[in-house]
Amino acid sequence: MRAAVLHEIGQDKLEVLDDVEAVGFGPGKVRIRVRATGLCHSDISAMNGVLPQPAPFIPGHEGAGEILDIGDGVTHLTPGQRVLLCWLPSCGTCPACKRGQTQLCLAGFMNAGTPNFKRPGGDVFGFAGTGTFTEEVVVDAGCAVPIPDDVPFDIAALIGCGVTTGLGAAINTAKVEAGSSVAVIGCGGVGISAIQGAKLQGAAQIIAVDPVESRREAALRFGATEAIAPDALADAKQRITAGEGFDYVFEVVGKSATARTAYETTRRGGTLCVVGAGALDDYLQLSMFELFFDEKRILPSMYGGGDVLTSYERTIALWRAGRVDLESLITHRVPLTGINEALEQMRTGAALRTCIEI
Ligand SMILES: [Zn+2]
Ligand SMILES: [Zn+2]
């Protein structure tokens, strides 16, 4: 079957091959025909080595499709069922799951070290234990989450990572209060979702910060009250908050430099919510004095910062009610053979989300 493979970490292009096989099917597993997948920034971060990932591998972790086969012991799914892919399946029994924090369950990461594809040259890994830039994938049954009939595959794919991450950061983690001031640094698919989340929560001011003009324009359509380039942020802080800083600042880039800027842009006693996925060796510097004296709350948010399945259900309910716009997040569409075009659209910031239709 056909799949897009990265041969070595550091390469910037994927090769679309037709000699790949999805392997590992058996008890507790399902085989899925992928229909749509989004390109998330984490895919690029895994390709360039910012996020740890063995190679060769098939990127993609934000997908949806149909169940082809179910392994022994899988009782909650049937062949033909429409599902979205969750890259962080919860085991249901570990302490994190029992506390309702399934976004912190580590069970899924055990699979990430086991190749779930192969080709004549040898084993091929799937990114984060999934790998959706492919026609078929074999995953743990817990990675397959049934979706209602009215949710199209392209929308379901977005809910599988970016939208859940951004909305959840504003709603679950930061718990943005009505009437507050918010700045969102980084306005791709996740940042725009954080903007929509802040709007839903009733924020009075939502300042979108991004170097790319098309993203700033998009942010305004999705609910930002103002959109600025990064070099205008210090001035905006002065003008909008009288120099005090914003009640909430979302860092949606995943770099210590932007996190430091975000910290400085947060008011004393305010909340810095860290959403971007950064590197193991990129350290954020804070002095012990400022940490104590300014009492700024630093709240990291992983995969929406709450129970993942609950976050999905809430997103679907909000989408169905017309309270969040997911359709407009998909600015580009390509077939699997157009994957390198999609990577370029992500790197230049031209796309909020490119949907790869398979
Ligand atoms: Zn667990
Ligand atoms: Zn993602």
C-alpha cells in the first residue's frame, strides 16, 4: 500500500512509496483505512528532530477513517465503523487515568517504540505510535474512537489533535474568565483553536500574535479582537493593559524564546499557558525572584489538558451547534502524493491546516 515515509531524521521531504505494509495486527488491535489526515506542526518537529522519534517513520497523528478489521478481544468497535485516531490512548487503569487525567496516561508511548509498518528494506515506525500518512494503519483499539455519522472525516481528523489541544488549553487548563484579556502567540491551527476557546469563555480582548500576515487575518475571522506581528507585542501590552500585562498568554510555538516573551507579557498573578511542543534541550530561564515575586502561574497544557474523550465530545457538540468553526481551519487540501506541498505550506505559514485526503 501507499504511505509517505521519512527515511532519516533531519530530511525535509517525505517519499511516497507503494511498498509499505501495516503490521502488528492481532489481539487488542484494529486495522484502519485512513480517509483524511491533518498535518500538525508536531509532525515537522518529529521530522527535524525537535521531538524524539525513531526513523524511518511515517508521520501523521491527526487522522480519521474506517475500521477494516478488529483483533480478538476488541468489543467496542465493528468493521466499517467510522473513527478518529487518538495518538494517546488511555489504559483506564493507571493512576493518571483513575484521576481522569487521561492526557497524562503513558500507556500509548509503549507502542511508539514498536514499528507498526514494514517495507522490503525493513521496519518502519509510525509517529507517536500511529502514523496516518498512509492508506492503512494498525493501532491499539484504544486509538480508534467512534465518531457520529454527521462528523466528516476531515473535521474528525482535526479533532484528533490540533483543535482539541487548542480549545482545551483555553477551556480546561487556563480556564479563561469572562471579560479577561488574552494574548495568543503563534496562530496556526492550534493557536486559532485557542483563540476560539478564549472567545467561547468570554474573553474581552484576544490579541493574536504571529509573523505571518495571512495567519493574522485568519485570527481576526476566528475571534481575535486584534492581530499583530511579534515586534508589536510590547507596544500592545502597554496600550491595551497599561503595561501591566495580559491576564492570560498562550505560548503556541514551543520555543523557550517565545515562552520567555510570553512570561514577560503575562501580568503579575496572571496565567502563562504553554501549549507548544518543544525540544528536550531547550530550557526556559526564570529567576527565582521573579517566579516568587510576580506570582505568575505557568500552566502547561498537553492534548487539551483534560480527559481526551471528554474533550472530543465537547468539541463535536460545539461544532454541531455552530459555536466553533472547524471547516475554515482547513485552508488547503492535497492528495497523499501532495504531502511535500503540504509540508511547505506548513513551514511558510501559508496554511492553518492542510487536509491530506487519502
Ligand atoms: Zn492510563
Ligand atoms: Zn498534533
